[in-house]
Amino acid sequence: MSAVPDAPPTTADMARDADLALVLAQGRPVGPASGEVRKRLRSHIGLLVDPAEEYAKDLTDPRARDIASGTVEHARGLLRDQDGDPAAMLRLLGKAVHHLLRYASHVQRHERRT
């Protein structure tokens, strides 16, 4: 995580947590450590869904727009779903963060150009 405790996570922090989730999911991810990773991933998703949705809405290709919009909605669903297999949840949350990071980065690059 960031050096400053109250600072928002960086994209590198988010990507690192997503990677950690995928590694943890390969074993038996139970206990406070995996719970903390799931909590951080949900927080990351909360920060990323709006910029990712903005990206999805701006896509001109209808198929790409549908896929990106579906990914955003699935991520929102993961925020509501607190139960389930811990390994599966880590994989789903980690992959969602990776996708949302990619979408959000497109929005940030576009904003820098304008």
C-alpha cells in the first residue's frame, strides 16, 4: 500500500492487490490476511467503477461497449456479494480490479490529452 496511511491507493497498489489475490486464490485463502485483501479489492472496485463506466459508455463499437458495460456491472455485483468460496471471490475480485484499472486508465489518458 501507499507510504501515507490515509492516502488513496495508487494504481500500482491496486494492481499489486489484484495480483496478490490471484496468488492467494491458488491455496486455501482463509483467515484475516485474505479477508483484508478482499476488503481492499472491494474498496478499489468502488473507486474504479465510475471511471470504468464512463469509458464503457464512450465506446463506439456496440459489442465492445456491451462487454465493458457488462464487466462494470459484474464488478458492482461483486460489491454486493459478500459470501461464497473465498478462493473464487479472490479470483473474481482480482480479475475485476485488473479490468477496471485498464478501463479507468483509458479515461485518465484521454483527460490528460484534452
